[in-house]
Amino acid sequence: MTALRHFNMKKTSTTSDLINESEILGDVLNSLSSHIAIIDENGFIAAVNKAWKIFSVTNGVNPENYGTGINYLDISNQVSGPYAEHGNRFSVALKEVLSGNMKYFSMIYPCHSSTELIWFKAVITPLQSNLISGAVISHRDMTEKILAKEELKKNETKFQSLFEQASDAIFIADENFKIININVAACNQLGYTECELQNMQIHDLFFETDLAKEPIKINELNRGENIINERRFKRKDGSALDVEINSKKLPNGFFQGISRDITERKQNELLIKKKENYIRTILNTDPECIKMVNAEGICLTMNQAGLEILETDWESDVIGQNILKVVNPGFQKAVADLVKNSFEGKPGKIEYQITTFKGNTKWLEGQIVPFKNTEGIIESCLWISRDISDRVKDREALQKYNSRLKKNFSKVQEIIEKERKEISRELHDELGQKLTALNLDIAWLQKRIAPELTEEKDLMNEMMSLVDSLMKTVQDISKNLRPQILEKFNLQDAVTWLVAEFEKRSKIKCKVHMQIGNINLTEALKVTVFRTLQESLTNINRHSNASKVELEVFENGDQLTLSVTDDGKGITHDEINDVNSLGIHGMQERIESLNGTFKITGLSGKGTNLLSTIPLP
């Protein structure tokens, strides 16, 4: 400290020992972090240490003398504004120390630096040495400590507010588990007052039987573990309160417990358990297999009927296992896709085959629907399966029976067509020839009747007309039974003749579109198409009140398509399904006997459409 070393010393201070003492003292003061100033007996700053100089530079003090030579009493008295009180107090204390009336003074005061508010602790002590008489003033920056203290106070206030306002009960116990602090919620949970609880041990809050079964985990708490468990509080009135307690050891060695009343949760859990048991009872009495499946196809639950269908007594065979384990290989992809679609929100249905745990094959019909949680998220799927093995057997038997019926129907149709052909030929050859002979005989008789026998002559004319009419009827019947054009020409020519005859009889215009190329049609196919079109046009003439008809026959890939549309009144659903509609059922049976499809639709006031497809040979 240069100023101190050059201070006007007393005559006894001129020795080398005093000089050394001064230098040592200066080095010591410069090593201190506190801002230190030496004040003479008149209040002037005689010397300052390094920390004081640094602070002075940063706060606008003349860097040449760092405040030395300035009267500190004047500085203190000149403080104004919000800090005037601190300046006056310090000035009075400094005078008291310099006059020897006070041995020690300290105060904490705020002060603005160039950028922020800072806090200092100022200490004044008397100084009596061989070098100087006066006082030592030290200033220590307390800002960090003050701010930390204020922050701690805020946190304590905030904590206390949260502590008191918390809906959960909070307990603080010392190292001996004596309760030392509790909040209002704790008093409410247990029914005790704060004073009553502060005279109790943590163990007093529980039933002895509960502690015997599950002691407090002291060792775990001492190891710093956080313990969460469910317990029963013993309330003041002796009743039990279900709580969830979160316990831990605090850094100061105390123990903290936070308890939450879970009475409602326990009641809900009990209610859910009762409902689950109720539902499980219902499910276990259901004859169908009911199971829950996750997104990976893992079975989560299954009822008793499901175990019986799979022919096992052990849930472990299915629970936690993939349902594809029992699904036969040919159906596994379809089942997996069904589960995937269900988790995309698409319910589905499938028939599939399984192999039971006893090696038996069964057919099941499964229906799957997404199962959403309370948030609307699909977390599993409900799969209901029923054993349809008997139904599949019956269906296969029915299919075989229907197949035989179709074959028999085809044979019957062949026989009918053969009979039609035979009858047509008999009518044309036998009856037609006889009627022709009769007609010739009548003509021969007419020539031999005397002219004056007018009555007999008229009778012969009537007989001649009757025979002509009968011959025409026989020809028409013969054509309808078996049009010769169907035998002599192709299907297109036969249809053209059929439409011409229809227009002649019904006076209904018919538009024809045929595109069948040079395909080779079997006799059965030609007859089926012809008879279907013939019956359809007959029904239009009798029932439709139509003014026009559009008929289409065309090749469509590997099948032949027939379409007949009219603009009549439109056939009704009841008329289509009427068991007495022999014409419709006859057409359908003909088409289906060749493995074709048959559909009739009607729209009231708009007309009727017949649409049929027949596989080409």
C-alpha cells in the first residue's frame, strides 16, 4: 500500500523494523477480498487496499488517488435519496469509533453500481498502531448472499403456500420418525389437530396388524430410495382410510411422506372388479368363443367356451399366444389381415379352419370389432367365434345335392327338348299330313255338291276354313315347341326370327344388339339362351305394358351375357319372389344349370331388366 507506506509516521516509526511491518501489513491487506480503507483520526482516507481500488475504478472514483485524501465523514453525510438514512447512520457510527466511544460497528446497506443494485456489509473498527491512529473501514460484497437469502425466503414462502394448499396430505418427520410438520390436508385425512399430530410418531398412523404384514421400509429410505405403496391410515375415530403414500428421506435427514386419499379409486376398482367378474361370468356361460386380441394377434383373454372349442383345459395354451397358432395355413393370411383391418377401425367377418389341440379340424365363423379405450384409441379387438363345422358339412352336402339337381335338371331339359322336338315332328308330319288330306277331301266333296244345295255348300266352306285354321295352329305349336330355324341355323338367326314373331304378335318394338362372333355354342347353351329370351319376351307381352324392348346378347371374355330391358310398369320384388312365378324360376334354373348368374330388377314406372351371364365352354 503505497499511501500507507508514505504516510507521515511518528518519529519512532523511522526504524527499519517499522518499515518492514508497514510493508507486510500492506501485502496482507491487498490479499483480502474485502474493500478496506484506513481512516485517520479526522475521518480522511489515508490508504486503501487493492480490492478497494478495483471497486473504485468500476464505480467512477478518481483512479489517481482511489479516494485517498477524501473525508469519509463528508462522503457519508452527502448521501441523499433512498440511501440517505444509511449514510447518516454510517457517519454517526464512524464518529463514535474515531472518538473511542464505540469499539465495533457493522451494517448491511444497498448501493447502486453503474449497472445494478448491490449489497455491502460495512464494518468499522478502531485502529491504534505505531503507524497511524484512526479506524479501519471494510466493505464486503453481500449481494450474492443477500439475493440467495431472498430467493430462499421466496422459495420457503412458496413452499409453505404449496405445503398448506396441497390437496394431498404432507408429513415431515425427524430421524426418529416423530412428526414435526404437517399440512391442513393431513389433519383432514386423519381427523387430528395439528398439535395432536405433532405429538405422534409416524407408526401411530397405521394399524398394528398392517405394520406387522408390511413394515415401513426404513432401510430402503435410508438408502435414498423413493417408496410408493398403498396403505391404510388409522384415523382418530378408528376408521380406516385407503391412501397411496410417496415416502423419501430428505437431504437434512428428515423423512417426508405425501399421502393421497384413494378411497374413490379403491371403490371404483372394486366396482370394476365386480363388473369384470359379472362380465366374465356371462362370457363363460356364452356358448361362443369370445377373446380379446392385440395388434400382433396375441390372445389377451378367452372365455371357457373358447377353450372348449379349442379342446384344451389350460388358459396358458392360448393366453399370450398368437391366434394364428391354431389357424390352418390356408387361412392364416386372411385372419392376420382381418386383425390388421380391425386396428384401422374396420370390423370384419370370416370363415376359417383351425386344428384343435387334440388334432381335430373345425370350421369357425369369426367376427371382429375394434375395442376402444376411454380416449377413443383402439387398444385391442373383440373376436367372437362360433363352431360352424356342422353347418359347413350341411352346406357342402347341400352344394353336392344342388350340383346333382343341376345335372338332373340339365338332363330333364334335354329330355324335354327331345320330347318337344319329337312332338313337333309328330304334329308336323302326322297331324299336319292328315289335316292336309282332310282339306283335300273336303275340296273334292265341295266339287260334287249340287249347286242348289247352298246350305250344304256353306257348311263345306266352314269346314274348309276350320281345317285351314287348325293347320295354322298346328304349325304355330310345332314352331314354338321346336323352331326348325334353331336346328338349321345359328343362334343369331334364331333370335332374329324370335324377335320378328314377337313384334308381329305384340306390336311392341324390339331393338336387338348381338355380338357373338364365331364362337362355338353347345346345343344346351343355344337352347338355354333361346328359351330364356323366348320366356322373357312372352312375360313382357303379357304383363309389362311396355312400348319398347331392348335385347342384348354379346360375348364378354369367357362368358356370354344376356340383357333384356323394357320400359313397362316394372316388376315388383314380390312378383320376382312369388313361388307361382314359374316362368321366372324356370329361366333361373336353366341359367344356373349351366353355372350362370340370373338377376331381375324392376323400378316402378321405369321398366324391368333381366341380366344373365353364362360361362362359355
